[in-house]
Amino acid sequence: MADRFDLRRDIQFNTRVTSATFDETAHRWTVTTDKGESISATYCIMATGCLSQPNMPKFKGADSFKGAIYHTGNWPHEGVDFTSLRVGIIGTGSSAVQSIPEIAKQAKHLTVFQRTATYSVPAVNAPIDPELVRQIKADYAGFRKRNNETMVAAYARFAIGDKSALEVSPEERNRIYEEAWKVGGIMFLYASFTDVLIDKAANDTAAEFIRGKIRSIVKDPATAKLLSPDTVAGCKRLCADTGYYETYNRDNVKLVDVKSAPIEALTPTGLRTANAEFEFDAIVFATGFDAMTGSLNRIDIRGKASLPLKEKWEAGPRTYLGLTTVGFPNMFMISGPGSPSVLTNMVPSIEQHVNWIADCIRDLRVQGVASIEAQQQAEDAWVEHVNEVANATLFPSCNSWYLGANIPGKPRVFMPYLGFPAYVEKCNQVMAAGYEGFALNKS
């Protein structure tokens, strides 16, 4: 792709941005790098990613372990060979359910440390049917348009449900869930029924269906019980896997509950929980990311009056449309807090942001505008709206990285916005109204 569109000449690799500072007089940003460079630009676009800053727990004795330590978010490009090794993996979230079955195939023994059980559905990854490819390419524009009209901007491989999970018979409900389970993918939760993510009773039906699958797959009842979540299905990121639950039937895999007996420390030979010692040759941290804001907070970003972004957001991120934030003119965010981002198919979501920002910059140049900045009233109203939408759903009902709950000391704020088509319509309305909610400075 980079070669096809001749992108390499516009990319500087192996370079870390250390700071970005806004000059109020010149209406320009100054960006510095770890190479000692200083770059001046009219606009600063933060495309730093929602899940790009790995979260590494600070366990006591972390430097004492003599074996190899890996993080699923910093995986070596050359790969890792776990053949004949005793491996411990900490975490059972999305990256864990993908890596655990693969590590188990190699390792002499794999011990999985779980704090909170995860809902996971089959990914059912397979080669794409050539006939389906032909059909999609015959109507690419229509295909993309239909995707963008769904709540999560994603294609469902089965008919999207238009009924409540509670208005059909138990037999019909299970038939629909079974069909979605066999097709695979996270649309199981988003598309089977209309109310699974907003009504607890409806959600209970999906949660119990998944728990029933876990009990039917995992042979050991005690392990199956530990793997069965008791939270709302989907309030934490729904995972999609290939053989995750089946992996616990292997003789070389053991599940350890660290909610009842937490990890106390790493040791030279492994790790210690509240009631046991474990010896490992390698430890894998599948402990996720400092989501949404982590990658931005790694950079010293300073807006008007040298206000640090990290300081402005110390009580939680505040944005207008997830694209901009008050006090930081001419700075845009791709998939920022307050935008659909991680609750969507990310490619269409990112493209919508890129197109909106590009059109905005074009308009500003034509109008001779020196800077654009969100207004406080608009930001406050948007933050309130994002919270209202979230609180009308079941998403905030558990401690998830959507809320920043996986990072000690991080404010509990539900960061993504639910509802892609409504969001796109709002962005288009703002632009059509001459950038309503923004202050445009021509001087």
C-alpha cells in the first residue's frame, strides 16, 4: 500500500515525537522528536492510536525474574519459540484469547492467570469465498455505504435482528444465537437482537448462552465455572477466538484464579500469588493498553498558555466530537475520546475522521482562517451527550478499559461514543453550519 500510493517519502520512521507546543502568536505548532529535530506546522494531527500504549503492571520484584518477559502489545517481530518451555501468561482479554491457544501448542506447560473471566465468541476465520469477493467488488460503494449505516460500521454475515431478545420464545432466541455463533465474530452481540446492549434482562439471555457454550466445551466443571463471566456481556470488549475454550482441555494448560489469590510479586524463578509459587522459563503479559488517552499522554502536548493536555484531562478526557479539545487550536485527533473509535469497525471510523479533517483544513485555507478551536459550550454539551448515550446502555456497568479502569489512578470516564451513523450525521451538520461550535480566527 505504501509503495502503491508513494507514501514512504512522507513518512519518517524510527522516530518518537517527544513534544508538541502551540504558538499563540504565530498560530503554529512546534513538534520535537527524540532525534533532536524541531518541526513547525500550521496543523497538528494526532493519529497515535486508541490501543497503542501497552499497560505493564508494576509488580513487586519485576526486575528480578531471570527468564524472558514479553508483552502481547510489544511482540518481537521475529517471533517467539516457546517449545519445551514453562510459560505463564497474565491476563485473559482480547490478546490473551488469541495467544493462549498458540502458546499452548508449543509450550511444555502453560499457566494462565485470570483475574476476570472473558466472554469470547468463535472468530470462524477462514479463506473468503471467491464468490463473496466478487459480489462485494461488484458493488463496493453500496457495500461500504451499508456498513456505515450500522451502529458499529461493520458487515454482519447474518441477518441483523430487528426484535427484542425478550419478545421471542426461548427456542427461537437460542436458534438465532446458535446461528450467529456458527457464523462467528463479535456481531453475535451487536446484531442478533436490538436490545442486548441496553436491557439487562435481554443481555442475560446472551450471557447465559455463552456460558452454556463454555460449559459444553470445557470438560473440567471447575475450570468451566472459572471461565464463565458473571458480568454483563459486552460491557468489556467482546473477544473473538480460535479454539480458546478448547485449549483448557489440554493436559499442559492450567487456569489460576488471581481474583481470590492475587499475584504478589515476580521472583527470580517465576511469580508468587497469595497462596502459591510458580516457576517459569518465560512470562507473557497480556495486560492490555492504556486505552484512548495513553498514547497522547506520552507526548508533552501543550496548548494555549502552555497548558499541558495531560493536566486538562486529569479528571478525564474532554473533547468536541472526539476530534478537538478546547485550548488546543489547530490540533485534531483521529479516533479521540468522545468519538465512536473502538466501538466501531476501525477502518471506516478512521476514514471518516481523516476525510472530515482534510475537508476542514481545505475550508480553512480557502477562508483564510489562521486557527480553529472548539468552544467551551460546545465541548461541554458534547461531553454531556456522550455520557447520556453511554448511560442509556449497559457499557458502563463494569470496570473496563472503555472507562480506563485497567489503569491504576486513571479517572473513570466512558470514553467512546456509541452509534456511528448518528455521529457521522452530527459531524456533517457541524461542517455544513460553518463549523458550529468552533471559533475561527482569521488574524
